Amino acid sequence: MKLNSKKFVSMLLLVLTLGSTAAFGLMQSFTWGNGGETAQVELPADSVIEYALTAAQKNYAIGLGRTLLEYRYPLACSACAEQRAYLEFLVSKYPDQLLLQELSDNSLSKPTLEALSYYGSRTLTDPSQEAIFNLLCDTMVQPPVSCATR
């Protein structure tokens, strides 16, 4: 078989392409850099929690299409019990889409609700039930049908 320069370059490129593909597959089969351990991110089993999630957990939940609600409230708050009950009701209706973090924060004078989702984040101060519902309609990946009639 006679090789001219065009055939030689073609064969060389073919060998390089196949070799790099095989090397990449081999490197991916090993976990380099972390001692063979892969970090697993797990979400809490309950949809209402009283602690803050880690950044990795938040990113993982948003990647799954969930909307994270972070409700911060002062301990001496009269309207907070009603707001918390409404939020817990909504989370119980949509547990696969919502995750509520209830955090007490005495440095606040009024409660705040932050919603994080694939569509971004929004924050409300001393939210009403209507404002909470509108916030969820705007930030949920799969909003309920009742959002169409608001």
C-alpha cells in the first residue's frame, strides 16, 4: 500500500481522534482529584424544614425544578403564625415543587419571604396571602391552574 501525504495526514488525524476519545473515556472512569469519593447532594425528606440548606442543596433543588421558599421571621411577630400556616398549606399541596425553609431571625423587624427557582429570585417583606400566591405563580416551574385566573 502506497501512502502519499494526504493519506498519511488522514490516518494520523483518525488515530489522534480515536486515541483522544479513548483517553477521555478512561479518565472519566476514574475519579481524579477527590480520592475516589464522589460528593452526593441529598435534599431533606420533609418539604418544610427549620434550618438553612447548603448552597449545593439549593442548586440541586433548583436543578430538579423545585422552588425554594425561605421564610425569615422575628420571634415576636403576631402575623407570622398565619403566614407560616398559609405557606405550609401551599407546600403540602405541592410537595414535589416547593421546599420551605422557616428560619427565625430576631434582627428583622418584619418577616421576609424569598423565593428561588429556575426563573430567578424575588423577595417580599411582610407578605400577604395574595402576594405569596402571586409570587409562587411567578416563580414555580409548573404553576397551578389557579394561577391563570388570578
